[in-house]
Amino acid sequence: MLNKETIRIIMENIAKKLEELDELLAQHTIYISNVKRALNHKTEFQHKNCHECKFGQVLDKDILPLKDELPEDIREIINEIERLHCDFHNIISKVDTKRASEEDFKTLEKVDREIFLQLLSKILKLKRVVKK
């Protein structure tokens, strides 16, 4: 286990990265809009997985490698963020924009209303905990 000073430094670094993640998470609203546009026009959409988008890359590179050194409550939040982010991409990847069925529209709406908001909520929670 790391000493308190090392953990404090790690927490400060995570807090800085969380500011970047805020901006990158906002890109997911654009992603949803682009999928919706492709659905409306029944055109192909090139989906990304949760490790290909910039949010996932920052999460994978700068936050996940540090999580095992952090207190349990923070690890749990980070695990939830990772899970929700991958759920976001996995569920949207099942949307067939060329078929554009009613089910595809419902799936996209569910991701937008539920998963994205949960993800945002967890990031805000992590920011509060890290800044304590």
C-alpha cells in the first residue's frame, strides 16, 4: 500500500484528468447525435468501441492503471465508470443505422437517457470524492 503523500499526488493527477474527461464525455453527446442522424438517413455509421474513443483512451492510459493504488470507494466508482462507458459503446454498436428500425431508435434513446446520464453522474461523484 502506498503512503498518504503518494496517494494525494495520485488523486491530484486523477482530478486533473477528470477535467479532460468532462470535455471528452461531452463528445459522446455528439456521437449520439451522429448515430441518430445516420438512423434518420438510413446510412452506415462506423461505431467505436470503448477503447477507441478519446475518453476511453484517457481512461485506459491515465486512470485505470492507478486505480488499484486508491481507496476502495474510489476504485468502485472508477470501475462503474469503466463499465458504463463500455456499456454505452456496446449497446450503441448494436444499432443498425441502415435498417433504422423502431427498436434501433429506442435503443439509442435508452443509451442517451439512461446510460449516458449514469456515466455523467459517476464522473461527477468521482470528482467530488477526489477533491476532498
